[in-house]
Amino acid sequence: MPNNPPPSSSDPSFSSTRWRILVVIIGAIFMSLMSVSVVNVALPAIQIGLQASLSDLQWVLSGYALTFGVVLVSAGRAGDLMGRGGLFMLGVGIFTVSSIAAGFAPDADWLNIARFAQGVGSGFLNPQGVGMIQQYFKGAERGRAFGLFGTTVGVSVAIGPVLGGLLIQLGGPNLGWRLTFLINVPVGLLTLYLAWRWFPRPLISFAELKKPNGLSSLDPVGALLLGTGVLSVLFPFVESKSSPYIWLLIPLGLLLFYLWVKWESWYTRQGYSPMVDLSIFSITSYRNGSLIMTLYFLGMTSVWVLIPIYMQQGIGFTAFESGLIGIPSALLSATAAHWAGQRITLYGRKVVIAGLCMAMLGLTFSIAVILLHYYVGISIWWLLLTLGLFGLGQGSTISPNQTLTLAEIPLNYAGSSGAIMQTGQRIGASVGIAVITALVFGLKPHTSWTTAVITGFIAILSIMSLALWMAFKDLQSRRR
């Protein structure tokens, strides 16, 4: 039988095709997020298998986020102009090949280079996925699509640590952690095949770039200023111990952000199409929602770094047992994301506020369990319950907030505006992980793992309270 191309987005039959497009997007997001959650569990095995230093391990965590944040917005704008489908497939291809390179890494340097490449691949595919959901889904269907997106986040986070712990237990410290990267390969190949079959044609179009001043729409100067700014802000948190002077990169990064804003404004006044239309920040829902997510990721991400470290090094559990502790949380997060996605158009910002409150309450109860385990000897497995409440809050926060944040964004900036929001998340996650783990590891030589981890959790609660305050502020502005 002939291999007929997928229908165009203007074709009446596209109403059923868009759900298949969502399946492909979800497959790639599943692969990239599972890889992140696997690494959190695999760090001790990587340290043994490659004789890696603590600095090497920090690069394994942060190097991915570094390159992800640098290319994210530029890739989103390129997708808006050239076609999101083709750049999505390019990102999946880069991620898959770099997963092979990571799986066969002979030393820590090779592994970190592969992680940089994984970050580039993820930076290409993520904004295209968000942009395609914006493009092909409207109204309540968009909320359901983002709900399924959030469900995928929860399931991938659940499967990653358990599967990673199992592979490490079966393969040992030398082979097991390699398999945690190589499992991305079949998922990546299947995603590429389905994308080729189902994505609307053309996958890539240079029509916009061939127009007069078309290449200027890619805004290379703006891309360079923003990318260098992100790199300057994130790099000191990754290499914080190399030299005290490295912190001078942060004011340099802030200066570059300022110059980027000035450049984008000037570029717009000259009649060119900027990489980011700065007028989107005048949209209250977008501005507030982006800030909420940046603050949330600044705190929340570190929970799933500290828990595996505490379970393995503080209590002596295996990687597999450490992975099991997060299953209820991740599954409840997936369930909550699906529920919230169907009701976000009805309840709006109240869903996000309820999610933040549940997450903070779950983390508070988790602190109590760790203390009672240390002083009274109750079972640490009570964390299954308290982290489950945290997961309910997480699922009710991330995807609903994404839907609300992007609801009023023009379609021709869907990719780049979604990428700006994700850049805030990546900066928040990277800075949060670096600062909070530095706090915990700095305390550890002088106190117990229990005290160090609880101090980290209190810092996380403080940050998340700022996100909650911002959500209440946004609710008040919507009422006005």
C-alpha cells in the first residue's frame, strides 16, 4: 500500500490527527523527563563506575540544564518561523544519539559532553511540543491536552527512578547506569518513526526566511545576547568552587539580559520581527504565570534530588528502594494533572493555589516523618504518604499554570513565548539545585544527614511560599 503523507493542518481530517500528534509529543517528553529522573538515582553508581568526582557529578546534573536553557528560546523562535515538526524531530534525533554516547561513555568528561548534547536536543524538542499544543488545540481541548502532558510528566517521573534503580541493581555499578541512558534509544526511534508518519507536511519550510528581511526574523543578535546571558547566570552555580571571581559572571549575565531587552525593543521599532515580542510581558496572565513557575521550580526540583541522596547515603537504601519511595507521588501527580487539565477553564488560578498549598503541606509532613524516623524510629516508608500529597500538589500546579500562562499568547509567538517560560523554569531549577544542594552538602560535615536535609526542605518551603503569594496576587488581578 502507498505511504500517504499526513494531512495538512487545514484539512478537515486533521481533527483526529492532532491527537496522534499529541501522542508523539508525549513520547518525546516522556523520554527526556525519564532521563532526568533516572540520573537522580544513578549518581552514586556513576560515581563508582567512572571514578567521578563530586564536581563531575554536579556537571552531570547541571550541564544538561545549562545547554537546555541556552538554546531553548532560539529553538522556539526557529520553530515558529520554519515549522515546529521538523525541529521537533531534529531535537529527538540529537537526544537519541547523545543517549547512545552517554551509555558508552569511557569517562566522566565524555559523559558530561554527552549530557550537554542531550540538553541541546531537549532544548530543541520542548518548545516545539508546547508550541504544537498551542497551535492544534483550542479552548477546553487545550486544557485536556496540557493535562495529558502533565500526566506524562508524572508517569515518567514515577517510572524513571524505579526503572533506573532496577537496572543498576541488575547490571551493577559498571553496566547498570549505562543502561539508564540506553533505554532512551528505542523510545527515541519509535518517536521519530511516528513523527515522520503523522506530523503535517511540510515538516520544514523556509518560506518565511526567503521573504525580504526574512533571515532577520531569527534575530541572531538577540539570540546571542539571551543565550550568553543565560550561560553567564547559570555557569557560576555549576562551577561555584573553582574561583570566587566566577560569581562576577552573574552581574555580567544581568547586564546581557538588560542589553537583550533594549535590543529587542529597538529591533521591533525598526520594523523587524524580534525573537521574542516583549509586549507579551504586558499580558498579566503570562507575566505572573511565568514568575510563579520560576519560583516553583527554584524550590520544588531539589526535593527529588535530596530524597534519593538521603535514602541512599543517609539511611543506606539501594537505588531501587530509593526509586520506589517516589512512585505514589508521581502517579498521584499524573492523576492530579489529568483532573486539573479538564477543569482549569472552570476554576482557573484557584487550581494552582490549591496545588501549591498541597505541595507545601506534603513537604511539611515529610519533614515530620524524617524527624520522627530519626528520633523515635518510625518507618521511613511513611514518606510514601506524605510525598504522595506533595505529588498531588505538583500535578495540580505545573500543567494548569502552563495552560493559564499561555492562554492569551498570539500563535505566531507560541514557541518562543513557551520557551521563555521554560527558560525561567530551567534557570529556577538549576539555581535551586545548585544552591540547596550546596547548603545541604555544606552542612553535612558538621551535622547529620537528617539535619542537613531538613534544612534544605525548609529552604524549599520558603521559596515555594513566594510562588503561593504570587499566585494569590494573580488571582486578585484576574478578579479586578
